[in-house]
Amino acid sequence: MIYKNKNVDNSGENFTDISEAETSSPDTTETQPQTLNSKSSSANSAAGTSSAPSNKPTGNSQTQSESKPAASELPSNPGSQPPASSAPPAPDYEILGSDYSNGVLKGLNGQRAALGFPDAKLDSALSVECLVQAKRMAEVGYDFHSDHPTGCEGTAKVPYNFPAELMGEMMCNHVAGFTYAATIKIGVAVVRSGNSLYAVVQGTA
């Protein structure tokens, strides 16, 4: 098969033969459809149309997308937020448990036994009153007596590692009622704040 290439110049029409060997090469066969596609695109461009659909949004849709804020940009509603906690800060003290209170009672009863008196008994209601006073002392940083103690009362501020039994002995030495009462109920409370212990002991018949 022979293709004709039409060339036009000022002298007239000239036809140039292209041999079959040249036109049957793989390169020419593969490039021919590409040339057709290029011509088709050129034709469409000349006609002012496009073969592929346009994805450009219309003026109305673009305005709507710009005017609608994203969900992440919406302001949060202050009324929907939970209120801030108004709970008071935790107190800066630690309540010592029954082990220390029993140690105080043991030291106190040791002094009483040396003088021939029976053991004092630990009273839970009195211990609650003692705890109120011990907390007050820890908050202000020094020891002082209750306004209206039940019976006799001893208070102390000592180092945090002060022995419990020694605390009981010291209370007996300072408060005669702990030592010489024939029968007595004892309340004990001790709290620690920083490097100090605040102890309160009350006793009543």
C-alpha cells in the first residue's frame, strides 16, 4: 500500500510517494492514532468546545460553599461547657490512724499503772472531738486548747517522728487528771502536717 503526502506550494500541486517499507514501520503505525487524537483536540478547540465535561462549580454552588463555615470553625457554646469545679483544695495534713492512738493510750496507762490506777479506756466520741481540735491546730501551725473541752485536755505539737507511747507519758506528766482519776475515758487524735504532729487528748470520768 502506498500513501500519498500532499504538499502544496506556489508552483502547483506536487505529490510525493512514500514507500510501503517506510509506512509499515512500528513507529509510524503507533503515532498515526496519536496524530488523529491531536487533530480531534485541535478541532474541538477551534470550535470552542471541550470533549471532557467541566468540573468547575457554578457561581451559586461556589458561593454556598464559601458562606458555610466548617464544623471545626464553629464557635463553641459556652453554655454547654460544664462549670468549673468549686471544691475546696484538699487539706494539707494527714490523720494518723488507730495504731498511733493506741500507742498514746498505752503510754498513758503505763503511767497510771505505776501509781496503782486502772487502765483508761479509749472512747470514740471523745476521739472525734479531739480530731476537730487537732485539725484546727494543724491549720494554724501551733497547739492550743479547745474553747470548751470535755473534761481535761492536753495538746501538743511535736516532731513528726515523735514516739506514740512517749506522747502518752508526756500527757500524763502535764495533765494530772489523766494520771490520778480513779476511772477515766480517753479520746485521742493526732494529725501530721509537714514535719510536725499535732496531738489532742481529752479525758472524762
